[in-house]
Amino acid sequence: MSRTRTQQLLDHLDVFAYDRLPAPVVRQAKNALYDCLGALMAATSRRYPVMDLLEKTAAEAGPGTSRLFGSALRTDASTAALANGTLAYYCDIESHHPSANVHAIAVVAPAALAVAERQRSSGADVLAATVAGIDVAARVSYALGPAVQYARGFHPTTVAGTFGSAVAAGLLLGLDEERFAAALGLAGTSASGLLSWVDDPTEQSRPLNIGLAAQAGVQAATLAGIGLRGPADVFGGKYPFGHAFTGQWDQEALLAGIGERYAVGELFFKRNSCCVFIPAALDGLLGIMRAHDLRPGDIDRVAVRAPRSSYHVVDANPLRSHCMQYVLAVAAHRGRVGFADIMTDLRTTDPAIAALSARITVTGDAGLDERAGALRQSVASVTEVTARSGETYVRDVEHPLGAAGNPLSEADLERKFAALTADVPAGDRAREIKAAVEGLDGAADITALTSLLAADPVGAGG
């Protein structure tokens, strides 16, 4: 009897066992987790409203075994995944998988840590589950088609990421094949996530999407673990998952090269708080300004060509983190864009930023999509700057700094972590957190790390 589509995926999960992971993959998993924790802890700053809202959510759910990071509260694992997943994507500066178009680490790491705290899992098991969850999230997105999801108004991170969090949780729970298939089925029935948050300038529904995906995956694996049944073949059957979301499903994309190439090694580590479709243009603009000694006042206009599949998401978006015009204007004047720049509209207080923003245009270029391939989501941009002198300069950026093909150094990641956590308690423990992540391979209990992420850290046994 032939194996179902879902069973075919389960047949391959053993490639993610810790002792089978290549050393560079483990290294990248540590980098991704460390970078994610910096972004997450930055969001716990009390200058942002989200932390108080999430503490109320955790308190409403009641006490449990898993920490709400940045707080003294503990709650159940699925609520902790919801809260910490929301925090991980709040500042929009964690790593991203560009071609699959998923913020996989922001979903998977909070899910894995929440379940691992409950299970008292080892650090090696958490690293393996994180690698597997990121991989599956990217693969499900490929199978659906990242660009098609966007075209239909679905958020790939939330749709595909739910399976990533379910896989991470299921591995840590030690589910057998039957229960794992049920967990994936339950994850599929829970998966959702619309792009409607692009019209929410509060920046609250955007990160909540990621928290919901983390929560849904943990909940699916937990329910399956106690015996609740789910669809046995969510990727096949009479009403397959892909048919519902995009009208397509590419089983070859789901399984191709599994155990040979790893999605965690393809991550893009951000340096600025903005949508992943913006950094290529940002690098292009700043590169032109440096190369030709241009000041913001020297710029007459900026024309950006972005992928046709996604340019509308960043063209004059009311959400500042996803507004190409706003982010580029701020970067031109300040050299970078932090989340504080996103929370407040600087165009209302700085006429120069407002004026430059109004002189930036964005158009779609199908050629950039073609360069990426049919099932891949392009994040490239071509930036054209026309100076007031009349000269025009052009930069075509395929791989922004921080991409796998143009990576940040580990020293860069440490500086980024320090900057992100400068005004939160984790900043005082930055070296300890770094050391705990580095030593995860030998940590018998994950709480050696998670205790450092609480508002009032306690010993590993606390």
C-alpha cells in the first residue's frame, strides 16, 4: 500500500535528529535562535503596549509551566507560544526565509521553547526541533507557492508556519507516526492568517499572526499527544490542504533535498525593522548615497522596481514597517531604521523626511519574480536615484546584506543583540544568554536558557 502524502513527510523527519545534523547547520540554528531572542526581548520593552496586553492574556489563561519571556509569569505551553511568538515578530527584525517568504524562526522557536520547558527537554533536542520546524515551514510554503499565497491575501508565515510549530512540538513530545499525522491534520485545520493586517497601523495584528501560528502548532501536537484524532492525510485526501489555500500542491517541493539542504542555512538576518521586501532597496539607496557622496537633500527622486508579486505590499502601505517610501526616507536621513522609528510617524515631525518620502515611487517588475523561479518569492529590488544635479544612479540588489549569500558575521549578530536589548533586562544578561545558546548542545535542561529570559531570572531548576 502506498504511503500518503503526509506519511511521506513523516518518513523523512528522522533526518533532523541532532546527531545527524551537519555542524554548519547546528551553527546556523544557534545563530537564528540567538538573533530571534534578541528581537523578542526588544519587544518586551515597557515603552511598547504589547507586553501589558500579553501579560493579561497569560494571566487570563492561568498558571502553567512555560514562561512569558520578559515577565515573571508562567502559563500553559500554547499560550506561551502565542505570547512569545507575537513578541518575536513584533519589531520585525528577526531572521526571515526569503524565497519561501516565511518568518519561520519567529513561529518555531517560541513553540519549541514553550514545549521544551514543559517537557524539560535538552538543548540538543530543542536545536533539532528548531531546525526541523524551520525546514517544514519553508517546505510547506514552497509546496503551496509563496507568491500564490500572497496573491490570494494569505500570510505564508502563518499558513505554512503552523506546520513548522507543530513539527517542532511533535518532535519534542515524541509523538508516534499515527499521532504525528493527527497533529499535522489538526495543524492544517487550524492554519489561517490573512494579510489584512497591512491596514492596521497599530502594528499589533501583524505580529499576532505569528503568535497564532505558534500557538496552533503547539495546541495541535498537544491534542494529538493525548489522543485526539485529526485528518490522517492533510496534504492529500478528498479535500487537500493545498487545494483550499492556493489551488496547488507540489509534493516534490515539499520533499526535494530534505536532509541535504536545510532551510535554516538560507535565512536572511535583518538589520532594520521593516518588511523583507524593503532591505534590497534600502541597501541600494544607501549604497548609492555612500558611493556618490549624496545627502538626502541632494536627491530629487527615487524609483524602486520590486517584485510584481509583492510590490503592492510595500507601495505606500499605511503600515510604516511595510511602507517602502517611509522606510527609505527615514534610512536616507538616519542611516538605519529601528522599531521606534516605525511606531511614530516621523513624517509628521520632520518635513525633510516627509518631502523625500513623497518623491519615492515603487513599481512591480515581473522580471524579478522570473529570476527567483516559479515557486520562489523574490526579495530583490532595482533602485534608481536621480540627483538634483540631473545624474542618475542605479543599484540592482539581489542579496541584501544579511542574506545567506551576503551574511552578517557573528560579531555583527552580537552587536545587533546588544543594541536590541539595551533597555530591557536581557541586556544585562547578554553574555549569559549568548553563552547559554552556544552551550545548548550539552544542556540537559532547556531552562538553563529560558530562566535568563524571565523578568526575574531564577536558577535552572526554578
